[in-house]
Amino acid sequence: MGMHAAVWAAAAVSGACALVVAARMYETHPKPIRTSTQRAPKG
């Protein structure tokens, strides 16, 4: 196990975090598309 294992681990963690954040945002804001377009956050 070397660099590849670390890369795969980092990708898995980042992917899981992204899914959790997306799920929470979807639960708190049923329609995130309109809110994002109105506020237009830079990022």
C-alpha cells in the first residue's frame, strides 16, 4: 500500500463529505436551485 491507497482514501472521504453536505442542504432547502441563482454565491 502506498500513494494509490492514500489517494483512494482521500477521494472516498471527500466524496462522502460531499454527499452528506448535499443531502443536508437538500433537506433544509427543498429547492436549492432558485436560492442559489438569486443569491449567486461566488465559488
